[in-house]
Amino acid sequence: MTDSSGSDQANEAAPAALRARSDANADGAVFISYASQDAAIAAALVEALERHGLACWIAPRDVKAGALYADAIVRAISSAKALVLVLSASAIASSHVGKEIERASSKKRPIIALRIDAAPLTPALEYFLSESQWVEAPAGNINAAYAKLIEAIHEPERPAPGTIGAVTRETSGGAASAPPPGSRRNRILLAAALAVAALALSALLADKLWLSKRAKSELAAAPVASAPPAATPAGSAISEKSIAVLPFEDLSEHKDQEYFSDGLSEDLIDLLTKVPELHVPARASSFYFRGQHATIAEIAKALSVAYVLEGSVRKAGGTIRVRTELIRADNGYNVWSETYDHDLKDVFKVQDEIAGRVVTALRAALPAAKTVAAGRTDNTDAYNQYLLGRNFQNLFTEEGSRHALEAYKRAIALDPHYAAAYSGLAFVEANIGDTTGDPSGITRAMAAAERAIALAPNDAAGYGVRGYLRTAFLWDWDGATQDFNRVVALDPNAELLPRSALAQAQGRLTDSIALMRESVRADPLVALQWSVLGSYLIQSGNLQEARAALSRALEIDPDYSVAQLGLAEADLVEGHLNEALAKAHEIRDPVWHFFTSAIIEQSLQHPRESQQALDALIKIGASQAAYQIAEVYAWRGEKEQAFGWLDRAYAQRDGGLHHLKLDPYIASLRADPRYGALLRKINLPE
């Protein structure tokens, strides 16, 4: 793919609606990632691969006319057989290439690098290529490199996606082979292997991650397990007042409307959560089972529900067909099924009819209730853009947030009174502002949240996002409390994690733990929530229950970094250093690698290694991790630098700053008058 020069040109012609590539060869093709300066080499590579029967996807050739450029690339990577990177100095410097590599890694696509020069990799690129295969392309013997590359692409299927063993790079024509990126990464990240051997990562990390893009990126990836983990405690009764809404299947001709079918499912979840006394697991838990072969009974047991609603969506032109089926889990009985054929403009009518049928079917168990929808639009084009925005937002990446931002803006342009679109806009504006260190993003986010509330004062979404902004970035604790109380009044099943974070920020750890215990009971298949509970329990000294909660998180998502950090810390607190280090090797996030490495190396009295890790953290995280940099300096006893970075975190409205009151890393600063002054600036008592 090209760098900014190519994407800017393509985006000028981008339409309002997303159109996924539907060519017959899109699925299973080899995605070619390259910088625009290497376009000729990339074109020759494509010609060689396709001559040997390997279908390729390369921009701009395979971006359909009128398609949204970045969206076509994201979808192409998601459906690719493998990603081949033309690795050069230009590619290393290209932010767009970096995003493609990160996307392929998150989707567990094999990455194979064709290296055409000896330019050194950045730490971030070293991280993502550490387990990749790659081939040297020495001058004068490119055909031999092509042969090795084709052999690597045709390599027999590996045991599991995302577990590609690092291979020794082949040399062609007798050329000397440089060490693979993993070996250099091991030198640069020597301390990163010890990542979590720092005291008191505890609740602060997991909660901090909830309020930052780094946790969101982990929450985004839907975990896949061979079987659903058990969630219902032995002997506990499942209430008749409970239902799970599974993601509806996309039956559209080109299978390119999943964002729409997912959106329909999410909206049904939102509608049903507003029914008093009805327990409805949130999206993250219900969508856990996508792509698995779990039975209805297994799903219901894992989610602690008596009923399951499943269905499908076929969208064609201006019409939709929605098939739904309500199933009683204990006996597999079909309570009712229905097929709805409507114009697309009647999509909200369909949602209301389905929700109404569910309530009617469960009437014996529920009080008289009527589903209430607020913040909607009558404009189906605006609704389509809103669903696109929510789909991109759920990727929880900076790139996804930027696409979501544009989609929400298009939705608002089509319907200036669309409250839900303003709520979504507020969230992604804040996320981008926190990622880039631009406090004006928080200002824009707050304005959007206020607009959402003004347009739909009876919709919980606007109050929820404003409460989040007030907690994480504005330090308006009373205002956040009022917002979250309003959310609960409007939506009895509202998520408890934001309120727990608010309590933790104010130093009310017991309240935080109680809220998180209730949260995991209500929504049992969200790794983040179990991790937050485990981390709070470590901070409280309850290590046995903390281990159980963190292990539960890893059952749900074996690669979840926050849970790995927590378990490593529990080992460390109990003096099991070797076990802690073994767990640290599993942690993948580069920012947290460098952050924890700097701290633990200092604890081990390795100042040179600590400084190397800190320098790397500053290089990649100055805009997004100013607070964490301050923590490292404080841990090292370098107060002037620590306060300097805390001042920067304050100026940037850093989402981590609200942890200041209980943060153990800042302990060395508490006797300094500047610490008390900073607490007062963020409205916390000393």
C-alpha cells in the first residue's frame, strides 16, 4: 500500500458509504504492503507472484472506483491469506505501512518481509516483525528471493493463526544474512522480558487501560476459544428474566454488510437493556461466540441466561430481510421465530417489533414494560453512517477512531439532530485527543456530549460519555457522579465499570471492588472486567481471589495483556520472581514493555538498562503516555523530571492522571509541595 501521497489522492473521491471490495479474488489474496517510493519494486513483485498463481491485493490497483481507500485496505488485510511487506528505509518511515503491519498482526495474518535494503528497524516495527518470516532480496538475484518468498507463502498450514515460528532469513546468491528483527529486539527489549516485575501495577494499570486507547485496542479483538469457558457458579440459579442477543449473521450477497448486521444486534441489546429487571449481557460477552461451534445450551450457561435470540440479516439495495428466533436454552425449544421483510427505511420498526416480541414472550417473568429508544434518526443513510462509525470505533485503534470520526460527522451532516451520532463523536474525539496529546480533542468531545444530551435528554448514552470525559480528562468528580447516577436511572442494566473507575480515582477502593464483582456477575465474558477486578483485589491484598479473577480473564482471552500483568504482579508480591518473569515474556504491548522495563531494571539496580527502556518509552509515547513517563521518573527518584512530565500530562489532559491519588509509583513525590498542588488542580483532596 502507498503512503500518504497515495491515500490522500484516493480519499478525495471517497463516497459517504463504505463499499467493501467484492472481487472474486479478494478473499485469500496476498496483501502487498509498501511505501510509495518502492512502487516499482512492489509492482514487479505482484507480477512475479501472480505469474505463479498467487492472487495479490495491492493499492491503488485493487481499490474499487469510488471506494473509501483506507476502509478497502482494512478489509483487504482482514481477508488476506498473508501480508508481504516490501521492507525498506521508506517503508520503515511510512506511518501507513506501520498501521498495515499492526492491523495484520492484530488479525493474526502471516507477515513475510521482502527486505530490499539494510535500513535499521524502529522498535515498534521490530516488535511486530519479531515472529515474522522474511527473505533477503540482494541486488542482481531478485528471482531467487521471489522463489523463497513463494515457498514461504505456500508453506503448509501452521498449527494456529498468529503463531508463526520465526525463521532464519534466507540468503540469496551467497549474500550475507543480517540478524532477524527478533534478535535486535531482544537486545533493545532485554528488560521488556521482565516487564511486569515492578511492584504495584495492580488496579491502576487495568483501570488506566480502560480509560486509554491501549486497553481499547485489546478489548477490540474478539477472543476465540475452542470452547466457551464456564461462567455460572455451581448451584446458582439462572433467572427467567434473562436473554442473550447473539450477533446476527450477514447473509448479504457479497458478505460485506457485517457492520450492519452487528449494528442491528447491538441496537437490540440496547433496547432490551432498558427493560426493567431483564438481564441482558453486553455486546462483548454476546459477541464472544462468533465463529465458534458452541451449542445454545453452552452459550446460555456461559452467559447465565435462560433465553437466546439469534438471527440473520440480508440487505439488498433498499430492502432488508431479518430472520429472528427466540430459543429457550434448557430444552432448545423454539419460543417463536419470525421473518421480517421491509424497506430499509423501516429498520427501526423491525427492531422495535423484535424487541416487543421478546418482551411479550417473557411477559410472565417481567413486569409491564415497554422498550424505549432514544437518540434515533429517521434518516436511514445517517443510520448507515452511524453503524459504520460504531464498527470502526469498536476496532479501538487510532486509525479506527479516525474513520469513526468521519463516519459520525457524515451521519450528523445527514441528520443534525442525531443524538446517538453525537455520543459516538464525543467518544472518538476524546480517544484521538488522548492518543495524540491534543487537549482540544477533549474540548470538542465535551461539546459533542453536551449536544447529545440536549437532543435526547432521556438517552443514557450522552450522560455516559460525559461522565467518562469528566472522570478521565476533566477531573470533575461531582459532575461525573451526577452523570452516572442519571445513566443508572435511565438504563438499569448500565455498565458498572465507569462507576468503579470513578470510585478508584477518588480513593474508594472498597466501592470499586464491590462494583466490579457485580459487573462480572452481570457480564461474565469480558476479559477487561475480570482483569480490573483482579487488579483491584491485588491492591487490597486479596491475592487468592485476585489470581482467580485474572486467570478467568485469560480463559476468555489467552493473550490479554492486562491479565498477564496482574498475574505476574501477584507472583512478584508473593516472591515468585521466576514465575513472574515467565509471565512477563507473554506481554506484547510495546508501551507497557518499555514502561515496566524501565521500572524493573531500576529496581534491579540496572540503571543503564532502565534508561534504555525509558528512552524508548519517551520516543514512542511522549504524546500518549506522558503520565507513565512521569511514573518511571518518580520510581527512579528523579523528582524534577517526574514533575516536568506530570505538568505535561496535565497540559495534555492525559487520561492516566486521575490515578494520581493512589498511584504507588508516585509515592516518592508525595512529600513534595508540588504533589499536593497538583492534586488540588485535579480537584482531589490531599
